[in-house]
Amino acid sequence: NAGVTQTPKFQVLKTGQSMTLQCAQDMNHEYMSWYRQDPGMGLRLIHYSVGAGITDQGEVPNGYNVSRSTTEDFPLRLLSAAPSQTSVYFCASRRLRTGDSNQPQHFGDGTRLSIL
Amino acid sequence: DQQVKQNSPSLSVQEGRISILNCDYTNSMFDYFLWYKKYPAEGPTFLISISSIKDKNEDGRFTVFLNKSAKHLSLHIVPSQPGDSAVYFCAASVGGTSYGKLTFGQGTILTVHP
């Protein structure tokens, strides 16, 4: 049981380059989300999805795009990387029932992204 | 505006003693609270949670206390073990149609010395 898998684990980009961070889960979870972790700021929600074809913005969505074409995958795209996007990115998923917040999210091991 | 705050960046405890990690929140709409533990180079893993209708929840060595009037929660680890050394994140969510989106604190680094 792989859980939540994130690729790549590390990436270095130049300013202005684009890339996609991959996230896949094998638990048939409806809810998936992306967070970034920065020193002294905890984890902040970037985008989330409650099912295939449905996405919405979190706390810090600017500079990031997402799509959800399948239940399993939730890629995060940086269209034009900026040094401010240097961070550790975590993908998470959880089972979802409307109004039920009592299911903990399962996190991947993260992607460490450096933008020069 | 930090809605969930962990004001102690670090905590050092002797093995066998109690570890107490604290968390404060400002949003009175939060109705579910969680603690996550994170080792280096790994993702956060769920530890324990508490609903706002309770004031205490226990799971083995871990107990979470919630004081709604003070908007404060704490995680007690008894007895502390060296393997408990990690970063601990407090998180909160609002139920209903918010789908349980999590707001995290900054984290507290716990070091348990043998």
C-alpha cells in the first residue's frame, strides 16, 4: 500500500522555468490537497480538490495551477518559477464525506524545490 | 494573520519525563483539532485529534487537551521517548462544507534526550 506518492523528491529550477510536481494516491480518497512548508510558517494550503474535475484555491494559490482529471492524481504546476516559490511541497489526501472533517489527511514525503 | 500559533519553536525533555506542547488559535469557528508529527525528509503523520465537543482525548502515551474558552490546546506525551524527537504541528479545521481544510501552526521541535 503506497499511500501518497510524490515525485520528484528534489528539484532545482531556474527563474522562469516551468515544472509539474506529481502526486498520486492509491487509497481512492476523494479529497486531495497541496501545501507548502516554509521556515517559521508551518504548512500553508495552496490548492485542493474534492473530486475529479473539481478544484479550488487555498490560502496561497498565486503562481500555481492544478487539475484533477482522475481520482488518483493531483499534479501541481508552476508556470513560471520564482525564487519565492523555493519551498518544500507536500501533497495530502483524505476520505471525504460531506460535513465530515474527522478524517485525518495522509501526507506524501514531500518535494524539495529550489529556484535560483 | 496566523490563526493557529505554536509559540515555542523548540522543547527539550529528558527521556521518561512529560513533554507538553502548546498551541493557541484565534478562529472560534474551528471545531476540530489535530496534531501531526514530522520526521526529517518525511511527510507529516497524523498523531491524535480532538473534536470541539470534547476537552480531552487519549491514545496511549499521547493526550490532547482542549480549552475552548482560552482557545488553547496542548499535547502531553508521557513518558517521553527518544523516538518522539520530531517536529510537532498543531492543525485546526472548520467542519461543514469547508471539507476540513487544515490550518497549521508553525511547529515545535521536540528533542528527547536519553
